[in-house]
Amino acid sequence: MPVTQTFIIRTPMPASIPPATVLAHLHQHGPVFRANDSITAWDAIPVPYASIANDPFFFPDADSIAAYRVRETIPILGSVRAPLRFPAVFQNGPTGMRVRVDAPGGVRVWTQYIVRKRGSGPLGEKARGGGEETWSDGEDDASDSRGWEMVEILRMQGPRLFMPFASGQAKKAHQDSSRKFMKQLVDAGQGSAQVTEGRDV
């Protein structure tokens, strides 16, 4: 029987980075791939509309959807790494982005990226998952409205035996990549750097 886990990852946005710049970089998709050190390549593929048509995770606006074939290597034992290939579907939205990954081993991952003002209130029932195991790296403080943040709500579903390994890998990868994504913007001088889509060179 599959089990579900939810992770909430909050990354503060530096005051020098406007929210619109963070949104623009999310919507390019390439910066998200580049921020994940384990991803080695990503290539655009036709959107698998049949497989997402009945997934309520996505909004009905089909024009904002793109799909990629992703190549990744993950550590499995010491310095030994395993290559993975999987499809990922991206959908841009007014406050962020939604991504669904159909990973090997029967694991499916739904991730929401939300750019919002700190102290905006609860993230909603979908983040809490009604009885599912939920981990958060911080609670929303309605009294603290200083600045903005990028929030990732990552929901994973997969076989019980495989989930401890898969969820541990995913949580660390997303924490690291969120910090690197924001650092890219700072280093680029508020997003002026060139970011190319495709294979890292």
C-alpha cells in the first residue's frame, strides 16, 4: 500500500531580490534544474496530457504547461551513484509554479513553489494532508510580515519500503536547491545572468 509524506520548505528572499524576479526565474524552469546539483540534463518533451488530465493538482490552463525528460544521479552508497531518468511536468502560475515528477520505483512527487509575503497565514489543507506525515522547517508567524519567502510544498507518494530512502533524498535535495536557487539570484545581481535550458556545461 502506498504511503504519503509532505515536506514544507521555506526559503527567505533577500530584500535585494524583488518577488517578480523570483517568479520570472521559476517560470524559466532552467534555473530550478541548475540549482539541483544531482540533475545532469533536461530536455523538452511533448506534454503527456493524457496522464495529467485527471490530476487535480494542475490548473485547467493548458497553455502554461511544459514537460521535460530529466536525467539525475543520486548517491546510494558512499561514492557510488545511480543514474535516473524520469518525466517532469511544469505548470506556471501567478504566484509560483507546480511540478509533478513520476520518479522510478513507483514514486510520484507533487511540488508547489509559492512566492509570498511572510506572515500571509496558513498554507492550506493540501499542505497538511489530513493524517499524512508532514514535516516543516518552520511555522508561519502571522506577526512576522517582514519580507518575502519562497515556499515549497512537496508531497510524495510511493511504496512503503522505498519511501524512507526516497523521501530522505528528496528533502535534502530540495532544501539544498532552494538555497542555491536564491543564491543564484543574488550572485546574478537580481537575476541579470544568462541561464540556458538543457544540458549543463
